[in-house]
Amino acid sequence: MLPLPGNKRITGEQNPNYTKPFVFKNDFSALLPDTPAPIPNDDPLFQISHTQGESRVICFSPDHSKTLPQLSIEEITDVVTVWQEQANELKEHYQWVQIFENKGSMMGCSNPHPHGQIWASNFLPNEIAIEDECQAKYFAQYGSPLLLDYAQRELDKQERIVAETEDWIAVVPYWAAWPFETLLLPKAKQFKSITDLNEAEKADLALALKKLTTRYDNLFNISFPYSMGFHFAPFNGKENAHWQLHAHFYPPLLRSATVRKFMVGYEMMAESQRDLTPEQAAERLNAVSDTKHYKDK
């Protein structure tokens, strides 16, 4: 059942006739706030921890036909505002809030209506814990945020940037594993969290998202599939001076709209391999428009 305005969902709940982004509790939540504590286990090989949280869905727009690059800057800014509001609400109860989008059936998206998800948890997931540790080590050694320094290096080199606004750049990162993987990050300001953005900064992030996703769609003239997510400082009561807000985009497509990369064999068991260099991927993305969507041509 599509989460359209006024529709009934599978639970029997009826959506309001929303005209802006709409958030509701995931009908099949992976995280629950009242998960009971597990039975204690003394066996070191079979350990389990107590996990609680919430899973929510955000419909970007009432228009079933429009994904992020087809929305206006104002409409995408509304999405960013809701992300911010949700993070501000959930941080009162959980130390981690994960904002993400799985776009397209190739990425396992089970509902075609353009939407993302917001999960919150009482623990720090593995990927975030690794980022936290690496950024903290860099900050301790150099006295500045790793991703702020990295953005400056990319601006100096001008080799891998694929979208740029007043405050943001999107780059094919030097370490990219997926063919057209990108990293969206601030150019020169430190934002520890999405909750730090003011109105102008939210609008500029919306512009950066529109530019990047427009390039993606224009690359193969399709609604480009990807999994994307924002990472920002945990809500753990610490200063987190080493953190920098950023977003990862992991698209699976390689050579065309139908040829995708599979992380299997050696890549799954040992180390990922590049099919394109980051510079080659950036060159191909920069060869298509970041302002005019292929459906509008």
C-alpha cells in the first residue's frame, strides 16, 4: 500500500492529507522502544546486548512521481528541516539517529513512493563507532577535524568534486569502493550535527542534494539507485569536537542502467576493488548537467 495522502496503510492507520514531508512510525519497525532485556548469558561466544530504539519513515513529498532531484529547493529544504526536527526530538532519548534513504528496487526499496527512513538507537552502530574513533585519533594528532581538512585538500586539487555550493561539496572520495560513490560534506565550516544548521544553511544543503542527485539521474537517464545516509556526532553528552556532518552515497550501477557492481568473491572475503578510479568517475559525473534533469529536456 503506497503511503499517499489519505491512504490507509497496512496497519489500518490512515495517512493525513499531507502537503509537505510526512513522518510516521515504520509499520514493520526493526527497532522498538520497549524491547525487553535479554536473558543473561555467561558463554562468551553467545553474547547479546539490550537494544532499544525507534524506526520511522519520512515521505519526502505527497507527489508519488518525484524523487529528490525533481523536487524544488524549497521542497528539499522542507525535507532537511524534518530531518533536523526528528534528530532534535530523538536525541532526547537515544544516542544515535540514523537518517538514510534506499532509492530504487535494486537497493531493496520495497515501496516506490519517494521516501527515506529515520532510525534511532540506544547504542552506537559499528560504522559510526569506527568513524568516531578515526576522527578522534586524527583530531588528537592534528588539532582539526579530519573531514574539514579533507574538504580543503579536495578543493585544492579540484580532481574529484562533482557538486559544489556555497557551503558544501560532493566528491568521489579518494578511497571510494563503489563506482560512483560520493561523499557530501561542508567546505569550510564545522557542523557537528544536522541540528546545527540554520535556515540558510539548510537551503544550501538542499541545493547540494539537488545538484548531486540530478547528476546521478542524468548519468544513465534513469532514476539512479543508491543507498545514502547522514553521519553526525552522537548524542552522548560529549563535546565531539572531532566530528563533522557528512553524507555517504553508495550507488551500485557501473557501466549502464542495467549493469551493476557486485561486492562478491575477493571483495567480500578480502578487499574491495575499484572498477573506475575516483577521477574517472568524477569526470563522467561532471560530463552531465547538475541543473537540468533529463526528464525536463
